[in-house]
Amino acid sequence: MNLRVKRSIFLSVAVLGFTVGVGVQHAQDTSAKTYAKIASNDKLTIPESSRNVSFTGKKALYTKVGTLKGARVVATKSTLRGLAISSDSRSNVRAYRVAVTSRGSVYYKVVTFDGMYRGWIYSGKSTGYFGGGLKRYSTFINQGMSALSADQQNAMYRITTPGTRNDGKSVTYKEPSWTQYKVGRAITDSSMYANTNFRINQVGIRTRENDQWVHIYDPNNVNSPATGWILLSGLSQVPTVNQVPDNAIRVNLVDASGKAVSSFDYPRVGGLKGAIFGTNVNGHWIQLTSQQLQLKFKVCSVERTTI
């Protein structure tokens, strides 16, 4: 009876001794662990468009430099992989600070354009490029006017649904929506421009949505606040009228009573809109002759005296 008791006591002590031993060893490891320190932490000064990046999904996003004591995960690698393939430009990312640790590791502080995720992410061992959890990213691709047909390039447009909707189709933007961080609308209400005729001078697509945006301007008011970017699908072409070509004048032919008979456009090679159409010889303007115009009518009237 006594022997059993002694064995029980011995086993209990042995187990207890083992448990205490593990606890002591773990405490020693924790106290011996060292954390990296920040050697530098600077604001990025490279051009803003060069600081647009995307996640690779290889590294997580942290509240502070990941190797610092107390750093917590903001977004897992899985979450960042989802943002990287998002078809919504609000998932675009801007890097704005860079830190280098005492161990030479480079971390960037980044934020998604919609502000949903902000934190620090590992980028390798060099500040000369984005690596690790980041890669450089183009949020918008300029296509050039050749992406439009000749008819689209020469057409006049009106905003189809003028108003205040922030949907890419009703107002204009300083840059295509969500392609640059904190760059918003050019105007917040396009109602007053409902009858304005615009022309297009730039075109491109957003990388994530693959939708086509165009830059429009008012040819009659180069300082119009409405000048800016809008979805091509938000515009309607103004019906084509029989306009006078930019390098010509239109001659209206009438009979002796003043009744309109016909008309034709008389072009001048190399002529520019607004230039005087006649010919200056030794300081004297030479008038157009009936032979030049091939006229057989007694009276003619010129609709536009300048090109």
C-alpha cells in the first residue's frame, strides 16, 4: 500500500518537473528574441503615377513594418491576391512611404484607392524597385486617337444624361475615375452643359474594367470647367449637319430674285479655319473671279468670308 503511494508521488513529480522544464525553456527563447529596428522612414518623392502599384499576394499587409514588435496583420496574402485580380479600379494601390530596417529589409506603406486597406508590406532588399508583395501597376492605358474611327474623331458630342450622378457618364473627371489617388471630378453637376457640343482629343481604357474613357473639350470655350474625362458610353453624337469644311468657303448660288438655286464648297489647299481666303499679291487682295469659281449665275452670296 505504501509502495503504490510512493510511486504515484514520484510520477507526479516527474511529470510536474517536465512541465516546468518546458515552461522555463520557452521563457528563455522569448527573452532572447530580438526585433529589427527602423533605419529610415521617408516619404516617397517619385512622381505620383510612378507610385501606383498592385499586390502580388506573396506577402501580407501589416499595421507596421512586419518585423517590428507588435506588428499585426491588416490583410492576409489571400485577401491581397483577391485585390490584385479585382475588376474594380477602387482596388488600385498607392505607395507613399518607404522604410528600411536595420537588417536591410525594405517595406512600403500603401493604401488602396478606396481607403479600405492601409499598412506596411515587404518589398525586398532594394528601394530601387517594387518587389516582394508589390509590383508596379498602370491603372490607365492611353490608346491615342487612332483607337476611334474617323467619324468618332471628327464628331461633336453631348453628355447623354447630364446631372450630378457620379457614375462616369454624367459629369467629367480630372482623370479617368479611380485611376489616380484622390483625383476626382472636374465638375459635380453637368446640367448647365446639357446643350454644349464637345469634341474628343484623348482616349484610353481603364486597366481593371477595360472600359473606354475619352477626354472632351468645348471648342468654343477652351477654359470651360467641364473639360475632362468621361466614359465614351456617356456621350451621344450630335447629328451631322452640312458643315463647311475647315479649309473651304461655301458659296450659295441665288437667281436674280434672290431665290436659292444651289451651293458648293470651294476649298483652298493648305487652308486653315479662320484664315482669309483671298490671295495677297504685292499687298493687294485679289478677289475671286467667276472663272475661278466656275460660276454661270448672275448673283452669288458667300456664306462664310473666312475659312
